[in-house]
Amino acid sequence: MIHIPAVDQAFLLLLIVFCLGTCVVRAFWELEQVRARRIAPPPRRRTMERD
């Protein structure tokens, strides 16, 4: 089995946690954007009528 120095293990662990955290945050951000688009009222079309 390959032995990796503790400093390298800590760096790799932080890198993995950072990447996974970024993915989770991005996934929640995308879900929130979809939910906000679904809840938002459709844009109103301007009518050509003049009073």
C-alpha cells in the first residue's frame, strides 16, 4: 500500500471537500433558480391599446 505524507493527505482531503461543497452549492443554486422561475408570474405583454 502506498503511504502518502500527512500534509499531502490533508491537502487532498481539503481539495475533495472543496470540490464536493462547490458541487452541492451549485446544485442547490440551480434548484433555487428553477423554483424562482416557476413561482414568478409570467411577464405581461403590453397591449397596443391607447386610452
